Amino acid sequence: MKKHKNGKLHTQVPSAEEEKAPAVSDKDVLKTDEGNTMPENGPQENVSEKENFEALQQEEAVRKRQEERRKKRNWWIKTALLLVLIGASVYVLFPITNSLTDEGTRGFLDMVKGANLGYFFALLCVFLLYILTESFQYSYILKTSTGKFRPRNSIKVALLGKYYDAVTPLGTGGQPFQIYYLHKKDIPKGIATAVPLVKYTFSTFAKGILSIVFFALVFVILPPEVSHKNGFTAIYVLAWVSMFVNMIIPAIMIFGSLFPRAGKKLMIRIVAFLAKIRIVKRKYTVTKKYVKEMGEYRRSLKEILKRWWIVIPLLGIALVTAVINFSLPFFTATALANTSPTWDLWAQMFCGGLLAYYSASLLPTPGNSGGIELTSGLVFASVLNNVAGGAAGAVSAWIILIWRFFTYYVYIIAGIGINIFEIIRSAVRNRRAAKIGKTM
């Protein structure tokens, strides 16, 4: 305010710019080197923000480097593991060839000359039909769960499952790798977990149903020369025991789905026991993980079981697949022994295949190799000695080898090819990603 000469006070109205300007006290004003004035906290705030931004940039760069190192380390671990499995696969390819030099066995050229090409073509068609029906089970479950068939992924899942079953002890590696593969294909974790387990459940029950029927009639189906041979009783008893042990696992899974509380308690006790014997280190983490996965599996299985019209075709497909699989010894025998197909021969070779499969399924070797060759040699050789006047017995070793090739070794070869392709593709993608990261 200003005081005029007449003593009256006059209020000066501030301008619009002064009204908008913030009030700054003398303490908040500092002189710069150029003589300009600025707020006291301004430079400190700017420097602090800049330092924080640089620190965040450094943290992000460190995190990216750590992530790249982790991916690189995991890639090398995965590659090394796959190479070990490939080495194990190659190692188990050859033991059965020792039996091809036995006295009375035809040589390779004689075996080829005596083979029936028409029946061998039928064997190839049956094998391809088995691959299609095996893969279709995964497609069917994926269709009911996700609304899409995904045939390409289903074939790959089927082959990878067979490969990892073939190179892991007791054939237990297939389902974990199938779950991992499906999860990589952007399929929800619960569905990725449920698909291989649901398929395994129905396949196991289908093979169990067939085994109960044929094992009950084994002394009617097989000739006395086979059923009264030394060692047959041990194979027969072991096959029964192994069949029931194999059916216990899916039974527990279904029990946990139908009775979630009891299933949860059972899972907790199993993990606690494994932790007690030092197999599981992080008890709480592992328990939480598997209880959660059991819940996801239960929800997926519950949705499937709700629609009973979906379950019946799935069990039917599993039965057809099992029949085709265990008919392969019969088609192999007719092709290499050049003998006329009969229902008696089919039943005998089918029953022999079931006995060989189950009696060796508890053997802790990769893919039960060695045991199946031994038991199938005992059963099939005795059966084939009664076929075509005993001439088929001369190629029994070749029949077992070719049959094992179509039911075991072919999956090892396919798995090796798929894994090598995945290793090369992963390396190429990593290099491309590294180049893109450098250019950015």
C-alpha cells in the first residue's frame, strides 16, 4: 500500500502476472554464478531424479544380464541332459542283436528273402495306425479341454512321451516332459498337467482290462509247450503283480480327484515321507506345488467326468490303441515267417506280448530294456516253433528285434531327431535374439 500526501491510504492492485507467480521468500532464493536466481531445492531435486533414473537403468541392465546368463545356463544343462539321454538311447539299441548269432538262426539276407512283402506292408500300416490312434487320444482330450484338436502338437507329444519313457528307468519320464512341452505351447498349466495324466489313466485301464481277460485264459490260449515251460510260471505271476501295481497309480489319481480332502492328505503324507528320507529338500514348497497341481488336475478331470458321453469314446479309443499295439507281434511274425495269419496265432502272440510287457515293467532299466527281450524270447520262440512246421522258430530272434524296433527303438530314433532339431533351433533363436539385442 502507498500513502498519499493527503494521508489517505491507497491499495495497489497486483497485476495478473503477479497473482499467478508463487510466493518465494528470501530464504528460498540463491544467487547463481551468473547472477540469476532459482529455488533452493531445484538443483538437488533434479540431481536426485537423475541419479535415481541412472540407478534404475543400471539395475535393469544387471537384471537383463542375469536373465541372459540364467537362460544360457539352463540351455546348456538341458542340452547336456539330452545328450546323456541320447547316449543312453544308443547304448540300449544293441543288446538284442547278440541273439541273432545263435545257432539255427537265419542270417539277415535269408530272413529278407523269406519275408512276405505284402504282410510287411500290412505291418507298416498297423504301426502307423497305432501312432495315429495314440496321438488322437491327446487330440481328443485337448479338444474337450481347449476347444482345439491340435494334431501336430499331439503327434509330437505322443512321440516325446514314448521317447522319454524309453530312456528313463521304469518308463517314468514321459509324462513330466509332455507336461513341460504342452506348457511351452501356451496351454494353461492345469490343462497341460491334466492331458498326459488323463491319457495315461485311460490307457492304463484299457491295457489292464485286456490283460485280465487274456491272463485269465492264458492256459487255454497258449499251447502246453509254452505254458509248461521252465520259467513261465514266474513270468505269469510277475505279470499279474506288475499289472495291478501299474493300475494303482491312476487309481490314486482318480481317488484324489473324487475325494479332494483325502487326496490332499495323502499327498501331504507322501511328500512328508519323501522329505524324511531326504529325497525332498523343501517340504513346504513341494507340498504346495503338488497339492496345487492335484487341484488343477482334479478340476480338469472333473470337467471331463461330468460329461460321461466324452469319457466313453476316450476309453474306446484307448482300448483300440492297446489292441493295435499288442497286435504288432502277430503282424511281425506273419511278415517275417511268411506264414498264413490265423486267429490262434494272433491270440497267442497277443497274449505273449502282454506277458512280456507286464513281466518286465518293474525292471529298473531304461524302457525296461533287456527284460522284455528276455521274456518275449521265451514266449515267442516257443509259440513260433509250432508255426509252419517249426520253420518260424528260425526267424524268432528277427521277429523279436523287428517287433521291438516298432515298439521301442523307433521312438528312440524319433526322440533323438526331435531333440537334435530342438537344440539347433534353440541355438539359432538365441543367436538371433543376441543380434537383435546388440542392434537395439
